[in-house]
Amino acid sequence: MPNEFQPATKAAWLTRVEKDLKGEALDSLNFTLAGQEFSPFHHPEDQPTAYAPIPGMPAGHRLVGVRIDASGAAEAANKTALDALNKGADLLLFHVPLLEALSKKTRKELLAGILTDIVTIVFTERLFDHPTSPLLFQEGDTYHHDALQGDYADALFAATETYREEGACCPTFHVGCTDDYYLTLASLRAMRLCWWRISESFGKPTNCRLIAHVRPRDFTDSNHNKIAATTQAMSAIVGGADGLVVAPSDGDEDNAFTRRVALNLQHLLEYESHLHGIADAAAGSYFLESLTERLAERIWDQFQSLFSNPLYNN
């Protein structure tokens, strides 16, 4: 059967677009995201070769995380942790007042009854409250780095130093989600791409792990926060997060019900929506690939500039 549709060149499409715009300039349709300007008009001639796949994008189950306040009695925090595990969590972040003051006795009480060989355990402090990007905690041979405020270059720099000094080649980055669906998605992809390039420079390309934190900015409307958390979590999974930590919709004033809803959200995205089944759902989208590339370039430039900053080279 002969092909009834002839391939259209970019020039042919532009002629049609200009006619439909009735005198308006094509660039009047441009939009800005993350300081970058994009055109809504794309054509294969703009990208004659396909974007290379981003190495290490996860497929399959993503860690179901929960943050547990361990500033009070260890027994109460342990009870909350066990309840979360019974409801399907497999990533526990214990929020303690001061890591240096965490005794072996307290840690043992927090982890009582928990199978630490199959549950990811992280102890942390002052989430979302770091002026720079410090080490959160060491989980076995894995280092955790804070990029929750979007300071990706700082986190990459810290991970590079631990790789160089201690051989920690597979770091975990904790990243924050925003209400901007595309920006969150592309930022995670860019972060993974940058780490791959860094590890390549050491002669041993390795993957990193990205834990995305979903946390509403305003806790005055719990119902709105549930909706916002859903879209943020979706963008994180599509962007390649290895795990999620979804905050309850009422923040620190949480209760058993809101904690359950936050966990169920993660289960629904995996077992009902099956978002975990595709390694990189954004691959092949010209806009998302282009946004990822531009963000990666910006992060890379910021990362390289840190090596000449005396504050980072004492």
C-alpha cells in the first residue's frame, strides 16, 4: 500500500504555523522554565540524532519511605517504624536531634524487631535545613548527601570528595520535589547523568541512588496537599527516583491516618498505576530530553566552579 502521507519538512511546518498564527511571531509562543526559554514547536531536524540513554535509570520496585521523628522516646519511634513496615514501607529515615549524640543503646531500641538486612535504614538530622550540602549519614558503605534544597552541585562535590578520599563510589542523594512537574522530573535525570560523568572520570562508571522527598510547602490545606503530593511523587518516579519519602499531608502534626495515606499513595503509584514498570518514561521526549540536558549543563558548570572556590578547598 503506497504511503499516503509524505514527510513534512520543518520549512513546510513553519509555513503552516505562520499562516495559523495570522501574523503573530512564532517566538511569541515561547515559554520559560528554570530560566531556560523553549519553543512549543519541535521538529526532527532540530535533533537529527537521538539523545543517548541515561545510564542507571531504575525499573521495578522503588523504595517506599517514611520519615520517623525519633527526637522523643525511642520506644514510640520504634512502634511507628514497625507499623510503617507492616503497611509496606522498606525505607526508614529516623530523624534524630543530633547524630553525634545517637548512642548504641538508643539505636538498638529504635531498631528493635526490624530486619535491617532487608530494610534500608537511615539516621538523619535537620532535613530541609542545611545551608550547604553535608553528609547526612553513612549507611554501610553508602554515603548519603543532602540536595533537598536544589543544591545539586554541592551534593555532587561532596560525593566526589568521599569517592576520592574513601572510595565511596555509589552515593545516595536526597533530593526535594517541587510543584513544578517537569522541573522535578528533569532535575532528577540531570543529577543521575552528572554523577555518571563524574564516576567516568575516575575510570569506573558507577550508578547513584536518588531518594526523592515529597513535602508540601503549606500545611494549612491537607486535601490540597494530598493532590500536590501525588503529582510530585509521579514526577519523581518518572524522573528516575530509586525511592520516595512522602510526608503526611498535615506535616509534623501527623497521625496514624495521614501517615497511612502517605504510604498508600506510594503503593498506588506502583501497584495501580504501574509507574515502576518503565525504566525511563521520559526518554525520547524532545522537550524533556532538552530540559534535562540544559539542567545537566547548568549543574555541571556550578559543580566545576566549586573546585576554584576557596570555601570548598580548605
